[in-house]
Amino acid sequence: MTTQLIEHDIARSDAARSDAARPGAAQDDSAAFDGVAGGGDQDESGRNARTLYQHGTLALLVPGLFDGTLSMGELLTHGDTGIGTGEGLDGEIVILHGTPYQVRHDGSVVVASDSFMLPFANAHWARFSPLCVFEDRSKAELSDFLLKTTGLDNTFFAVTVTGRFANMRTRACAKQSRPYPSLEHTAQQQRVFDAESTEGTLLAYYSPQVFNGVAVGGFHMHYLADDHTIGGHALDFHVDKARVAVQRFDTLQEHLPVANPRYLEHDFSSDDIAGAIASAES
Ligand SMILES: [Zn+2]
């Protein structure tokens, strides 16, 4: 069924490029769309593919609680796929096929060690279900398409968009030191990178709006080029042609940094969490 959907969309793309990957292209099959390949609850190694693991919250980054409170080695016991940031907002993390890449503030890409510490991260065991081939569409059009096609507005899901992007704009934060500034202040010092005609993987996590603050309500997207020439938190892009796959979750496993006194003692009542996320994460 999903393979046919891909072939169907490729045919549409070739026949009428401007009509390719419209929401209607996949809607006929949406009733059968289960969001996990084969409809299974486990990945190929029998690990839980329905749970999204998260360490920390977006809200704790807003006032500058940037202490690393989970090691990469520990994070990788909860998934082979994920995103995050390092201690002090040290760059942007993209975990693909079990390898944790760090896109640093200078634009370089390195593999993070097991001892690399993170204040915030998502991870899950990959079992993506192919959705379609997506062609000549903007970031906003991709977001609209995903929600209309999958009907998953009210649950968590992950998306990979793998292929060619006509342009890509990413950012990477610079590692801050204690006493940490706020998220907004740090985001103002981010480095922005632009590339044209880049091939790679965009990894996105969608969270329902009611979870804004726990996570980024809506889509949180990180990108890594195949040749590692550009990566980071995806600010904007235009898809040239790429395969889209989705994995639906029914459970959020939220892990909090209870061994961190600064987290336990912080009073969140005066933080403008929604406002800070909106300005720093988009
Ligand atoms: Zn990010």
C-alpha cells in the first residue's frame, strides 16, 4: 500500500509537477496510514517504536538552564534517531541510524562522544513508514501537507525528509558558559548557514500545541547534509525532491533532570515560555 502510494506520487510528479504531493494525493489512503512501518509496535530489533523519549523540556531552556544533565551514551539507550542540543546550547544534535552528529557553531560536523552532555533531547527507535515523494514545496507547505495527510495533529510523530533541497537555512547556537544567559539572548548569537542544492536528511518531531513548553508545539526540525557541509536547526528550506516517511507515537516518555539543583530550584512562574519559544525556535 505505501509503496504504491510512493509510485503513485512519483507518477503524478512526472505528469504534472505543480500538482505533485498535494494533500489529496495521499488522502485516499489515509485511512490505511498507521504511521509505523508494517503497523508494528517494534523496530527490527524488537525495540519499542511507539514511544518518543524526551530528556528535559523546552521550558527549562528559556531561563537558561543549560546544564548538561544526560549523557549521549544514556540517550542512545532510548533510540537510534533523535535531535537535541549540548550543554550550554553547544551546537545542534542530529542522531541518524544510531550515530549522534553535532553541528557546531563554526559549522563543522563531528560525532559526539558517549560522554557528551545534553540539557534537552528527543530520541526514538526508528521504524518509519514511507508516505510519499514530495516535490517543489516550501517548509510551510511541508508542514501543512503532513498534518492534512496524516491527520496526526493530536499526537507526537517523527518525520524524515530525505533527498534534495533547493535551499536550506540552518542555525547552530554557540556554547554558553555559566552563568548562562536566556534562550532568547543565546539565540540572538546563533550562526546562520545557507546552502543551495543540498542533499541530506531533515529529521522533524511534531508535538501537539497543548505540549508547547514541554517541547516545541508543532514541528521541530534538524537537518544534516549527506556530505556534512551544512546542518543544524532548520530555520527554512525549499524541498526540491525528497522522500517523506512518518512514524507515529502513542506515548511520550518525559525524563526530567531531578539531580540538577538549578532545575529543581528554578521558579518557572515568571518565564514567558511560549513567547521565548516562538522567537527562538522558529
Ligand atoms: Zn532545534
